[in-house]
Amino acid sequence: MPDTWGLAFDADLPLDDKAARLQTFLGERYIHPSGLMYCHWHWGDDGLRPFTAADYAGQSVVRMRSGFSPVGHSSAENSPWVAGLFLWSQSLRYRVTGDGEALAYAARAFRSLDLTFALTEAQGARGFLSKPYDWAASVETSPDQYVAAMLGMWAYRPLAPAAARARIDALLPAMADFWRERDYTVTYFERRFRIMDDAYHALTMACLHALAAAVTGAGHYRDEAQRLIGLAGACATRIDVERARMLAELAGTAAAVDDIATKQSNRALGDAVYDPARAPYVVRNTENRAAMWMMVAALDELADHQLVAPGLLQQAIARFYDHCRLGLRPDWLSHYVIQIDLERGTWYPLERPITPERRAWAEQTGLSLFVAYDSQVCWGDAAARIADIALIGAIRAPALCAGAQHTAHTLLARLDQQRLRWMIDPDGRQVLPELRYMTASLSSDVPAFTVLTYWRARLAGIAL
């Protein structure tokens, strides 16, 4: 019988058991021989195991940068993200239970982060947390890797052995210096862009600088945190940003902005718009709803540093909670891509079948066919992040996040072996044959987030 390490469970398994199985898997099985944590495993007829080159035969993947492979990309791209989340969860677990196993797992997760930093430190890049494709340093990173790592290390810091604590106290300011000294510019998929151009990531970087200030006592870190919080203003969500852009476009004061990954318009949806009369107000939306977790997690931590006014914090968390749930289906799966009517605040599925022209475009530009069409495929990662956003809302802003605890409970109660996957094809007709590896992949987010949300709730005395 194929080995799935206890993860082939149904939704009716009690949440305590789901969390226990997932954290055992992450702590015992999900660590590469290099010491770094995996981010994806293959889940097929032969069970749950690391990806191999054969899994990509006939599959459409992003063109790999020189020296990297599809296996190394899937296995390691988000390793720091997984390690940071798992480190955070086990730190909370230890605070709740005092279980020595929690500290042992936390030490393994921290070692994964430590080794990832060491890869770039060996090249002279202090504070650079790269995406370790093929278990090696790369020139790429993304803000989410830093958010999970910094908050995981911060949670572990009071529990860590002296050497690990000293390492954390060196890493946090180095991470802040890395971003600030480069004017918050990042390389991602061979594109360079400044993450502060619309101030969307001001909250995450403010949080990083607040942590650096806390460990060093240096005023310039706190000053930068306060500057960035001011830049964040009312803490706009990505939907708020898109609405402002739409209004500027309609007023003729701004040009349309292309998607950074595909360089394609998110407004020119043609006959796929749910109502042609509403076309001027509609935008295509994909991953940034789930990315709102980063801002909510940053706000949650900033609250403890007295850097954000309580009223603003609660209003912001409530707005992120509302907007992250756009695309959540009645069965509690979350669409990967939707169209949003920015004037009405409503959402609809978005379907644009692949055409020969779009196929050729994706192949010529080195992109996966996944970006060449839109469907009703669902994203496992998003539902896991929404559950944690909902729980933070229930803790920090219960009066403004009506039903948030129920949302977190229901998403975790629905969790089963299908929803543990990266992409979910709800009717078997949404994913091209060349993309089947995406539905045969364990999510990078769901296992770690489930355990984190579970222990966050336990620490807060909330029964999910």
C-alpha cells in the first residue's frame, strides 16, 4: 500500500489528530538531507514522496534559471517559508504544552533557516534569505520568505538555546539592513522591482525593523519602522489599491498597470467579464488575496510593539479579513483566479480557455501554461492562510470580524487529503494534462499553516 505518512485522512478526523499527524510529518519526514525543509512533495498513486525528474515528463513548468531544475524548484523554492511557519508553530506548541518534542522540532526548523542564510553568507550577502533552488543559494527572494522566517525566529527566541538566540539576534538586524540598504528592491523570477512602490509591503518591513529594534535597542530601526508605518497609512489591501488604480484610470490620470509576473493586463478580460457593462470596474485577481496573511501577521506582531494605534489595527485586520475571503466557494475551497467588481465589491469565477496564441505566448516567454488560461481551479494554500487570518481577526478584532472564528473552524474541519494539495481540481476539468503535477503536489502551506493555526488557537484558549 502506498505510504502517505498518515496524511491520507478524511475531513471527519478530529482536528487534534490532524494537527498531530501533520506536525509529526513535518518534523520527522519533511527535511532534506541538506538539513533544509522541503516545500513540496509529490502525491500520486505511489504515495507521498519527494519529487523526481520523471514526475515532470510531458509537464509544463517555468523555464528554469541556469543551474536549477524543476525538481529543485518544486522541492526547495519556499523552504524558508515552510521552516519559518513550522518554527513558529512549535514555539507556540511548547508554550502551551511544555513538550520537549516541540523544542526538538523547533530546533530542526531553525537549523533549516540557519543553513539557508549560511548559503548566501558564504557569498558575502549578509541578511539575504534566498530561495534555495536545488538546495543552493540563488539571487532570488520574496517578502513572504522573510515574514515567515522573522516571525518564526521571534517566537522561538525566548525558548532558544543561547547560541541559537545569539544567531537570531544577529540575523534580524541583518535582514532589516539587507532590505533597507537596497531600497526594498528584490529580484524575483529574474525581474527586479521595488516592493514599496505602492507601499503595500510597508507593514511587513515595518515589522522586521521593529524586531531589529527590539533585539538591538538601536533607534534607527525603530525610526524606520515608524516611517514605514506612516507610509502604510490606512493599511490598504490589494483590493483597495486596485480600486484606487481603477478610479485613476477612469479619470484619465493614470495608465493601466500590468501584472508583474506575466506583463499582461489584469483589466482587459474581453468577453470573460461576468457582465460586459461592468467591464470598466472589473479586475482579474489571483494570489494577492492569500498574500494578505503577511500584512495581518505583521499587524498582529506590531500590536505588541505599540507602533500601530489600536483602532487602525483593528480596522485594517477586519478589512484584510473581508477581502481575503473573496473567491471562497460555498464548499470552502478558494478559487485561484477570480474577477472582482471593484465598485460593487463582488466577485465571480473567471474562465478563459487556452488558445493557440496564448499557448505559444507562454511557451515563448518561458512561462508555465498555467498562466495561459483561467479556470475554476482552487488553491489549497489560500484556504490555509485564510484560516489563520480569520483566527487573528477573532483574537485582535472580534467586534469587526463577525464569524471569523467560525471561518477558521470550518476551514480546518473541512481539511482532508484533497485539501492538503497545492492545487485542487474540483471537477477534474480545470487543469490541463500538462499541469497535473500541480494537483499531485502536497501544498507548501497547508500542513504548516494548519499546525500554526491550531497552536495559535490553543494558546489563545480558543477551541476550534
